[in-house]
Amino acid sequence: MPDSNSTTPVTPLRCFTGSLTAGGLGTLCYLLMHSIATTFASKPLTAHNITALNIGVAVRTLVVGLATLATGVFAMATIGLLALGIQLLFKGQPQQSSNPE
């Protein structure tokens, strides 16, 4: 078990690799969402009961909405990590002062 007091430094390389990972997962979520939405659009609901139709529409909306939410979360993580990496490249790491006061 790692020590809770030790922290790994945040570097631009770590930010960019995390951004690449989140971007890949976001892309996969987007492709999944697009595939689900096209499948739902090509297969209309067929039921004679209005309650069954309403439940079917609600379930379809929920499934596409969750896939869209996952896509958005990964997209925001990608943008945030990319911006942090760029900020660290230009700003640099803060230097530790060695003043024995």
C-alpha cells in the first residue's frame, strides 16, 4: 500500500498521456452513442399499448443520454488535462525553496 503522504509530481508528460487516454475513451463512447442512436432510429417501436410505447421511449432516451453523458465527461477531462499540460509547459514547475528558517 503506498504511503498517503507521498505524492507524484504533476508533469506535462503525465497530463498529455492522461489527455490522450481520456480522449480515446471519449471517442469510443461517442462511437458507441452514435451506433446506439442509429440503431434506435432505424428500428421503430411497435406496440399497441401506449404505456409500453412510453416506457420504450423513456428507456431509449435514458440509454442514449447516459452514453452522451459519458462522452461529455471524457471530453471535458481531455480538455482539462490538455490545458493543464500546456500551462505546465509554459509556466514550469514551482521551485522548492531551501531556506532553513
